[in-house]
Amino acid sequence: MDPSTSQYGNFDLIKKVKLDYAPIELQKWTSRKTGLSVVHVDCESPLVKGYFVLRTEIFDDSGRPHTLEHLVFLGSEKYPYKGVLDNLANRAFSNGTNAWTANDHTAYTIATAGDEGFLRLLPVYLDHVLYPTMTSNGFVTEVHHINEKAEDAGVVYAEMQGREQTPGDLMALKMQRTFYPDGSAYRSETGGLMERLRVLTVEKIREYHGEYYVPHNLCLVVVGRMPTSTLLEVLQNQVEPDILKHGQVGPPAGWKRPFMETPSIAQPQISKAVTEVIEFPEKDESQGEIAMSFVGPTYDDMITRKALDLLSTYLTDSPVSPLMKEFVEIPSPLCTYIYVIDSVRAGYSAIEVYLGGVPTEELNGMYSKLIDALKKVAKEGVDMDRMATIIKRDKRRFLNDLESSPGEFYSATVINDFLYGDNAGEDIPQMMGETDRYNELAKWTNDQWVKLLNKHIIDNAPVIVLGKPSASLPEKLEAEEKARIAAQKESLGEEGLAKKVQELEEAKKEHDRPIPQEMLTSFPIPPVSSINWIPVKGAWNDSKKALSSDKELQAHVEKDGSDLPFFVGFHHAKSSFVTISALLSTADIPKHLLPHLKVYLDAFFSLPVTRSDGTKLTHEEVVKQLDGLSVGYDIDFGQGGLFLNLIRITIRVEPKRYEEAVAFLKDLIYGAEFVKDRLEVTIAKVQQSLPELKRDGSTVLYAVTGDLLFDETSASKASGILAQMDHIPKLAQKLKDDPEAVISDFKQIRDALAKPEGVRFSVYGNVLDVEKPRSPWKVFKDLKSTTLRPPPRSSESLTDLGKRPAKKAVVVTHPSIESSYGIHTTTSIQGFNHADQAALRVANEVLGATESFLWRFIRGSGLAYGAYMGLDVEAGHLSFNVYKAPDSFRAYEEGRKVIEGLVDGSIPIEQTVVDGAKSSIVYSTVRSVSTPGSASSVAFLNQALKGVPQDFGREMLEKMQSVTIEDVKRVLGQYVLPCFQPESSVAVVVSSPAKAKDIAEQFTKAGFDVESRVLDVGADEADSSDSEGEGSEVSEER
């Protein structure tokens, strides 16, 4: 397409913006006939991402935007089969479609490896969005139905059941009701309240679709490398004709733009602070949460909104931030975290402040304390040196984000413009001028920052919502739910209940209609050769190591001084940044000290440090210097979700700061001072964060599973919620009684981590722009030459039950949730290059891909929001995972039937399913290496830790191409079926009190030895327990 062209078929060019700070161009086009808009963000990436966005406004809590989002995927006019869209997506080098519903829009998403599959799928996807079938049977399974026990179920219902009583959702809904004026759609629960979902009808959803799912209310945001003309050609020739056939020729007379031309445009009028209290179910009543909302600047006041973003960073981002010092970095924290976000609304923005882990007795007074702390900041003035550092670092992070995730950044920007910006695209250049805003704000004075703080926070009245835990509420909710179901059962009677069951069975049969194979095979799978992989070059400190290397990079390393006596790997990819990492083995840490690691990690970047030249830095100076040096820094267990008995420390910098970063890394490891006051603060923060962590069903599920399968040598287990609940109070007391002993413990941990035989270093990113890549590492002069041990693997930390899972089931009653979660584990292949890995990965994808067997039989029947298989070749485990299930046992039982049917042939496996699974794995592989940082990091992971070739992922793709249906059936029988048999598996379930007993009984009948537990809520509540026996604002993803 000629760059000067302003028309293409029906489409007119509205705006074109070429960035001067990144190789990115944005074009916005609109069809003059249908009103359909498309924005193409052309940027370098092996992935193409699509976000198909509709403005969705709702003035009630029926959940129609959310339920419609789910029904869209169940078939369309041209493709009237459930699952056809995702089956075709799987053949397009994708891992299926997704969507989310926010309170002002619904977005349908797809990401593919390369553009060929994306462009082929685009007309199919839009047929589903604009012309879905929306059948009554689809509503029954996907939205709501009543099962044979008179219980309410359905995919959407299960999702909302898992959310509705969480602190975040309860507080968000209360905030919406209080903050926004009557008549505003922002007051609504777009996900749907359960009581409203129970009475919703498919007819109401169809009406909603007819009003909002129209081409002039739809914007296609496409991010990735392709000719814009190719994208427009597909829309012009394959999409526009169908729209015109339906008589959709732009906005009808009287159509009003959602939010901007409706009552939702009215701004909140908050003249004085308003406080509301909401209780949430939680046995541990020690801590609550606080949300505050302030009316912010107008949507198009980009400079003020960016200034507020930077000011919130200044106030909250690190241990040296004023609010963190005042409320968090103290021996008795008044909260465990604070964050501030900006939410865009119609014509204005909302400034939202959230404080978590607040002692219950402090809830009422925290707003006053916050304002007092901010007045102190205003009076004393802003630390302009630190603000300058924050602006420079934030700009670096912005450029880093553009490199690593341009889709995420620009999709959000363009979506906001579509919702609230000028229709002619006049706001787009200003939106894209992020670097100009950084440059302008760098010139601001202290007076300007203080004025901003006073105007938008200190002198601005908020709505405040206090979230208070209630120990009596879980039992109350349980009793009410049981009574409601009993009344529902009585009201239906045997005949009515039988009718509901029959209705569900008929709906399942409708969804089980097979997709015609020719509909799938007519959609060819793109060649792998069409993918633009990011090239990575590898080299090593010691070229004699038995690891392949690139000649150019190896020469670049070797010309910089002599060999080092320790392991350093270098991996280059085209980037503006370079990352250094230290990987330290925990194998030599005494078992009794492993639970200390949680505190060690949390304190690592905020301890005083003695530099190699003798300079002593306070913990505040450490944080300030790191912020001035880096794009970011982190410490965590493992790499890529593997090798969790390693600790990984990373610092990401511009190439010119490389030598400084290496020296700082050395001093952080060896020069940290474990002083009592900093340990005391960190321990207090960890201790205060535990109650909130316990409220999450998934967190508890994984902790209990890890406790069963892994022994005391597992570093990640020792740092998990169960171990920390026991350990942290004891550590806090020991620090109080004998601080020198605790300090000695942490020094012992450091000495164990720094043993040369367990230390590896990694450099990845723009290594070729680093003038001296090797010699700066000589600062690690204390690391002597030794034999490097293999990295410790999780298979070395298994319990007897972890080695031979059998018969055991643990059912945990969790008072803070209303659904259930489960993990079932069996032994499987072990090792990264096992001969059966290709076949087993394909088999798992055959089971778990979107709209494949587990999806259809479990999610499609409303038995759970999701179910999938997990493969851990490091530990040698395979798992079946269920989340947000009304009854996890029923989901497990259905999974067993599916696997048995696939193995014995009663449920056939079509070649198209296997082909789609292979194609989907192509996408997953490409996604894992889709940025310069991830591509070079994975190369190191493969070679240095896994012991496989640098391009192992691509080699595995080649092996998968030869996997047959018979191979899939073989590994399903050999490895997967044992996961559903008591004699070869263990099960852990975390359930609401209402279902826990019933689930335990069902597992007992199935042949498991069941242990029932009640979540430990702490000593203060233990006696009462024994005597008894996420927000509306948060987007909902499919």
C-alpha cells in the first residue's frame, strides 16, 4: 500500500503516527460504510495479537456483558458449532481465544505466531462476535443451570461463585455503588451477581447483543508485524460484505455513544469524605483492607495523569518511599502494601488508592494517618533528586516495556482512546507522546509537585471503603446457601428437578454435536517456516566447556581478558538492555534455616551494604542507587518456573551501566549487613501478609500439595504459606530474644549460597554492545576454581509420597471461598530430554486445549471454570488441575471418564484434534521466546541448567510433528490414566465449608484415604474453630 494512500476500499485513514523513540507505527482506519474501526500497531515481534473491543454499557447487575462474552464462543451463523472457533484458532499457531469483560468494554483476544494464521482466523472470529448463535442450550451450560442436587452451576455461575464473597469484589462493588452517581453504568457488577444470574434469560442477552454488538461500536486493535494493506484487504473482502448483507450501515439515527452520550457521563460529586464498611468472610479477624477513590483529572489531561502516576511511584514504590517508610517499613506495620492506580472514565479519571494487610483496629483511622503523612510530604517538600531518578528510571522501564510487550501497552492505550477519545483520532498523537511527557515532567519544580499532591489527594474528598473480616460470616453464608438450595429443591419438586436435569442433558447433547471435519481441514495450518524467530547468539566464559557457542560472540568475550575461574554464560539478542543474573544453589543451607529464605529474599535489596571499596551504604542509599542504575531488579526462586532450589538475582541495565551492575551485584551478595532493625521490619511485613495469602484458595491448594510431595530440603516449600505460618512468629520472637543468633543464621545462609560449586552467572540481552563483557566479573575474586555441581532438581527433594503417589487425599475446608479447587498428582516422565516428552506434551494439549476434551466435558458441562493437565518433568510428576468448581470431585470424576474413554476408544480422537494440539504448542513455544530478553534467557536455561541444546524448543516441535494418534492414546494410558486412579495418585482439594464434607465422602467412596483439615486461622481463633467442629472493577477473563 502506498504510504500516502488515505483510502483502501471502504476504509478511510483517520490517523497515522510514527514514533520517534521506537520502531513503531500506528494507523487508524474506519469504514465509511459500516463504521467498523481498525487500529494497526506495526512493531517487530514474532507474535501478532488482536484485541476486538466493544463498548459495553449496562445499568444493572444481570451480568449480560459477561454472559454474552461467554456465549460468543459457542458458535456463529457461518460456523454453528460449539468449539469451532477455538479449534480453528489452535490450527492458526495459537493456543485458543480469550476475552475479558470490564465495566466499560468487552475485549475478545487472539495471539498467533506469525500473521498467516491470524489473518485466516480473523473473519471467523468476527463472525462469532457479530453473529453468534446464542442458543438456549448454550445458556444452560455456559451461564446457569440447576443440577440433580438442586445446586446452581454453569461456567459463568461457577466463576462468579468463586469471586463474589472475596474482599476485593465486595469492596469494589461497595465502592462503585458509593462513588458513582445514580444512573451511572459504572455502578453495575458487569460480571453478574449470582442472584441475578439465577433469573437471567437468554432472550435478555440477545437483546443486549443487538444493541451493543454492532460494527460502528467495534474497534479491532491489531499489534504485530504485517503489511497494513494485507489486514485491510481481509476486512474489505471477507468481513465488510457480510456486515453489509446484514444491513448494518453505520450508526442509526439517535444512536448514542456508550458512556460519552449517556447518563454515565455524569461525574461523581464528592464534597466531603464518605466512609463505608463492608464485611467479608474470614476466620482470621486480625487484618482488613482499605480502598479509596478520588475524582481525578480529565481523561485527555495526559500530562497531569502521568504526573500523578510518577507521584504515586515516588510515594509508594520502594522502602525509601514516604508512605512505605511511614506505614510499612516499621516494626509494627500499619499495612503490608500500598498502591495507587489511575482508572479512565467518561471525561475524567478516578485515582484509586488501596492498602492491604491493615490491622483491623487501625482501619478506621488510616485515612487520617494517610492524609497527615501526605501533608508532611507537602510541607517538607519533594526529594527532587529522587524524583529525577524515578522519572529517568520510569522512562527506561517504558522503553523496556515497548521492547518486551508492545501489545499490552498499546492495546490499553488504543482501547481507552476508542472508549473515550476523539472519534477523529485527534487524541492519538498526544496519547503516543509518552517520552515527551517524561521530558516535560523532568523540568517540574517542587512547587508543582506539591500543588499536584494537594489538589488531587490532600484537598480532594474521597470515598473510603473499609473491608473488615468477619469470623461469623462464613457460617452465616454456608447456612444461607444450604437453606436456599433446600428451598429451591422443595420448590422444584421431583418433577421440576427431573426437568432441570433433562434440560441440562439435552444441552450437553447439543454441544456434543461433532464439528464437520471438512470445516477444520479446510483451514490449513501455516508452515513453521513462516515464523520470524528472534536470533540468539551464545558464548561462555570458558570456550572449552562442552556447550555450543557462536563464533562472533565467543570472540567478543575472549578478547576481554583471561578466563574466569567460575561459570558465566553470555547470550546476545538485539535489545536496548542487558540483564545480569546470579544463580545460587540452596543445597548447602542447613534444613532448619531454609524457612529463613523468605525473609532473606524479601530483605535482599533493602539492607545496608558495605561496598568493596569500604564505602558503607544505608539501606535507603542502596535502594536509591539501584533505582538510579537499573531498569529493574529482582530476586526469586528458580528460572522459568523450574529449578526452584536455586535463588536467582537479576539486575537489568543499559549496556553502558553493565560494569557498575556487576560490581553492585557482587556487593549485594557479599556486602549485605544483616542488621536487627531491617530484619525486624521485613519479618513484620511477612508476618502481616500471611492472613491475606491464606484467603486465596489456589495459594492454599498449592501449599498443601507441595507439603505432601516435597521434603524439608525444598527451598520453595520452606518459603510457602504453610511453613511460614509456623516459622515467622518463632523467628520474630527469636530476633527479639537473641538478635545475634538470628544475624548469625543469615550470615550462614549467605555463606552456603556463595559456595563456588553452586554458583552460576548469566548475561543476556545486548551483550555485543558491552565493551568489556568478561573482565568486570573479576570483582568476584573470592570465587575460587572448583568443580561445578549440577543444579539441584526438585526430584531430589521428594517425600516418599512424592516418589510414589498413592491413595492419599487431603480435603481442606476454607472459610473464605465459595467454590473448590483441586490437584491430583501421579508419577510421570522425569528429565528434560525423555523420549516420551513430545508425545506426552501433545497428549496434554489434546486434553487441555481450548474447546478440547477437558474443556468440553468439564467446563462445557458447568462442572468447573477450568481444568487442565500439568507436566513437571523436573520432579517427574503429572497433575490434573481443577479450579473454581462447585464440586471438584464431580469434575475429577468426569475427567476420569474422559481419559478412560479416550484410552479404550469409546471417545474417538480425530486427526484434526492432534494437528490442532501441535499447532497450539507452536504458539506456546514462540511465546516463550517472543522478546529479546525471554529468547536469550531461555537459551541460557536450556544450555546451562537443563543440559539441552539452545534451540531445544524448536527441536521439540520437530519431534512433535511425528507424534501419531496411537502415540497419544499410548501415553494417555501409560501416564495420564494413573492420575485418575487412587492406587497411583494423591489428591488435594480446597473447598468451601458448604461442600467440603460431601467432597471428602465422595473421595472416600472412590478409594482414597481421606484426611480432612480445616484451614488454620491462627492461635487467636483456634478455640472458636474447634468448638464449631477478586473486583467488579477487575476485568473478567474467559
